Amino acid sequence: MKLLVPILAAALVLLPLPDGGNRKKQVAANWQERVFLEYYVQPAGDTVFVDELPPAFVFPKFSRRERQSNPDLRKYYRLVYNFNAVYPYTDVAKKTVMEADSLISRMNRRQKEKYVDKVQEQLLKDFTSVARNMTISQGKLLCRLVDREVGKTSFDIVRDYKSRAAAKFWQGIAKLFDQDLTTHYDPDGEDRMTEYLIEKWEEGQFDALYYSLFFEWPEKVVIPSKYR
């Protein structure tokens, strides 16, 4: 989506009204899921058009030289890029776990095993290509974000829905790729900057932040409709 960022302090445009009377006209305009009102007023005999402009989000820009010479900036750019690539999948994890918890509570052991196997098969079918194209750093970030959204580490999820043996097996595989499925999300420590990005995402400012860094709009992750 492309945005026009107007650099204006106010919008007061004098407009004549045919009847010269006091009247108001409301016009609903949708801009990034926000509604703004336009209306006419007539103070002291003058007709004035009043409009509320959408907010313009301004973030600092860094030159290529600054990025290359500053390791913290390089890390920040990589985090923003990776966050955009994986954050939408945390909703999939959250909804899948919530649905599983509500159904499994009414199942016996055999029914639970069949249900979990079916869900696993469907997730592999829908997201195997996504997982294969993720980088190691994106995989690490996703594991931490899942812990934030679900309240369980990736290790706990596998242990609870499959078995401890399965969890240990996948933890061993993860270690080969320098990952840890038992890692916890730390909003006040290691994940402080990620928490900032979540805040910007929820406020509708992430696209502008991303553009300020890469000078292009972020590629949108398409989630299958069954998981929305």
C-alpha cells in the first residue's frame, strides 16, 4: 500500500456556500482503517472548510555509510526486515494452540493423538515451503515471538501436544542450527527492540518505519484464510 505523507500544519480552505447558511457536511474517509470527518462552519459570517489530516509518521533515516560502519544499526535493520517476514505467523500459532486446547480438553488420549497428527499434517502442508525459506535468524525470532503470543516455548508446545521425547528430538535438531526451542521472550531485555516493533505494528506505524529504512514498502505476508 502506498501512502501520501502531507507536510502541512493545518487545512483551512475558504469555500463559498450557495445559500450562505449554517450547515455542516460530514464525509467519512477511510485511511488506514481510520475515519476522519470533513465539515463546513460559518464563524462571523465567513464560510470555512475544516478537515482533519491523517497523521504523518516520521522516523530517522540513516545513510548507507552509517549503516555499514555501525554494527548496532546493521542489527536493527536486520531485525526490522526479519520481523516483517515472521510476525504474522504468530497469529497462526496463537489461534492453532487456542483451538487445540479447547478441543483436546474434551478428548481421550487416542482422540488427542489423532487430532494432533491431523493438525500437524495440515500445518506441514500449508507452511513447509515457508519454513524452508526462512533464515536461521528468522527462525530464532519466530520462536521467541511464539513464546510471547502463546505463553509457551516451542519446546513446551511440542512436549504438550506430542511428547517429551519428540520435544527433545526437535531440540537436538534445533541445536544443530544454533537455535534453542526453550528460549523465552524477554521484553525488557534481549527483545526490547522487538517489543518496540510490535508496538509500531499495532499502532499502524510499522509500514512507515520500514519505508524510512529501506525506501520501499514491506512485502506483505499472505496467511491462508483458514488461519485468519
